Amino acid sequence: MEFKEEIRKNMPILAEDISALCKINSVEGEPQPGMPFGEGPAKALNAMLEIGEKMGFKTTNYGNIVGEIEYGDGEEMLGILGHVDVVPAGEGWDKDPWGGEISDGTIWGRGTLDDKGPMLTCLYALKILKDLDVKLDKRVRLIIGTNEETDWKCMDYYLNEVKPELPTYAFSPDSHFPVTYAEMGMLQFRLTRKLSEKIRISGGNAFNSVPSKATVVLPAAMEAEVEKAISASSSCHDYEYSVEGDELTLTTNGVGAHAAYLGEGKNAISYMMELLGTLPIEGELKEIVDFYNERFGTLLYGEKLGIACSDEDCGPLTLNIGKLYTEEGKLVIELDSRIPVSYPVADIEKKVINIFADTEYEYSVASVADPLYVPKDSKLVETLMESYRKITGDVDSVPRSSGGATYSRTIDNCVAFGCLLPEQIDTMHQANECLELKHLEIWLAICLEAIYQLAK
């Protein structure tokens, strides 16, 4: 079918709804009555459901944990899985991360790419099908989570407490175009050690984000050594310091990125530790720095831990140090590893536990996810690829694997599909996350074609 005119008509209101939803700070917060993940995620979920209800769709809110928006009839169902929670804004924004500003043909704000923009795009694709009274043989259900960026308790609740009817086919618009047929296994864990000395060191804001900034407080008497070390560094422009009284605050500026794409970032914590390793520091801070540089350094693939591995589908295992901080007499390091589909996550975790068993660092798991693999010649993958190629004319791109972790791995016959286009700059989990309207229009066309082909 031809949808160009309806897409053109709906673009302005779709952009406004994305802007409005991105004005809601939906970072997970402290639980409140009736809001298990805090006020922000609950507010964003209700706003999304309200948009769907105004369009005439059936909506359901399961305790501000997960929501559904459903359209159509039929025994079988197409599922679309995504989320409205977001990672913290972080540093370095040129725009208000919660402003939802639309300027210069671009929507600015946390969530425009991950994942409010894509989910609203799919909702508007349903709206167009409904407005045109297109006959579908399957129902279509948007499944909207509120806890994806942390530990997926929303999907655990949905699958194990709600126990819904599961889709025949499904996709999650929470990655890249074209189709992601394989997602690496995931292991997120903490290392904690007790401290007897006062140490102030911190960096990062989430397991799954490459830290863009890290700071440490040193004695002001070390100013000459710090200045010398910075001058000698090959990345001296990444460091700055200030002195106030008897304290020197050293700041490292890195490049933020999603943990699934480590090569696109530069870990501020790792480069701070590298510099600290050249300074005459003492005591527990020296122990921490030596430990870090010995076990992790600035490498990305777990080489120093002895867990490096690779396969043909996914490439190498990755290891991101997402957050490091001191609080209440302890140091905490939060790490995120993406594991190739050929290697059981449990085997990698066992190795990690053994590595730290005889150290001062206590291991605790934060999140584990098994890998996803759907054959490239399956009906689901082939239909989505055909839809993408029809709209974009891109016949060279092929199904891809990813270190990303999407809801696709929670149910059978589900893959990640969109919404980032190959030519788009990826600002997910970074400063200045944004969505160009010219790309949004292509998103809408692809998602509309894919839903139509899978549900007709």
C-alpha cells in the first residue's frame, strides 16, 4: 500500500508528541506508592498510554510497571516491545536534556533515540493503519516497559505476574536498522572493597554507559607532579585540574557512548586511572589505582582479566567500567560485559567470580541476560529486511549482530529492528541526544511498512 500522504500529514504531531514525552525526566527514581520505579517512569508511561487512548486504541496500565496499547482483531498477534525510561542526562549538553526543543529540523532531548521516539513512531504507524481502515489479520500490541535501562523488572513482572498472551512475531525498535538477528549475552556486576581512608573519586552514571567524566581529589601539594604528568600524556587535552585550599581536583573528560559500542567512546575513568598511575600517590588510593590498571587499564575486551573471547556472529567480548565511586567507607566499581552468543554467560561469570575470589573486592551480580539468536533466513528476519529495503532502497545492508540488550531477548520470535539508520549519528546514552526530522520520516515509513507486512 501507499502511505506517503498520511506520513506527511502525521509528521508534525508525531514530532510534537516526541518532544512532549522527552520533557518528562523518566530516569528511574526512588519507589513511591503505586510507582515502583519512581515518579518519572510512571508519568512517562501514563503520557504514552494517554496518547494511544486519544487515538482510539485499547490501553492497559499494569501498576505503572508496564503498559499495553493494542489495535485490531485476529487470533495471532504482532508485538512491539520498547520502553519509556531513560538513562541519566550526564554532562556536556548544549541543549536542555529535558527541554524537548525542536529547532533546526531536530528534536533534542534524552529519549529521542532511546526509546521514546521509536515507540511513538510505531504508535503513529498504527494510527495511520487505523485511520486508513487497513484490514489486518493480526492484532498489534505495543508493550511498554519502565525499567529497561536498569534491571528489566518491568518485563519480569509482565511475563511472570501478568502472564500475558505472547505474540506470534515481535520486534523491538530499540537498536539500529536493519535487523539485529543476534544479541550478545550480558553480565553486569559490582566489585566492592572497604576503605579505612578518606578517598574522593567518582566517574560515570550507569553500567551501560561509557563514562564521559571522572574526578579525584588529591593534595594540593601534588600540583607540580600533576601538571607534569598531564603535559607528558598523549591525551593531555582530556585532563584539567583546579586548586582550592589544600585540595586539588583532577578531572578527566572522556567521550560518552553506549556500552554496546565501546569503540565509539573513551572511558574517562580508565584514562584518569592511567594518569594517576604515573603520580606519587600512596595508601589505599594507590592500591585502587594499581588494581584498576592491572585488571582493566584502558583495554576494552577483558584481556587483562583473561576472559577475552570472540565468535563469527558477534565479534569480541566487551568489558565496560560504567561507574566508579566511593560512599560510606567503601569503593564501588560497576561493570558491564557483552558476551558473544557462542559462549555461555554462566561460564564467563564463573571465571569472573574466581578471578576476584582472593582479592579485597567482593563480587555481586546486578543483572544477567542470555543471548538472542534468530536465524537470518527466518520469516521474521526476512520480512523485516524486505520492509527496510523497500523504503530505503538499501540493498547492501545485511542482518547484523549487536552488543545491545533489548527486550527482544525476553520472548521467542522477537528481534531488534530500528530505529537508528546507518547514516544517523548515534547519540544514545550520550550528551546532545537528538533526532532529525528527516530521519524520523524515514523511521515512520519503515515501521509502517514492517507492521503492515507482518500483520496483514
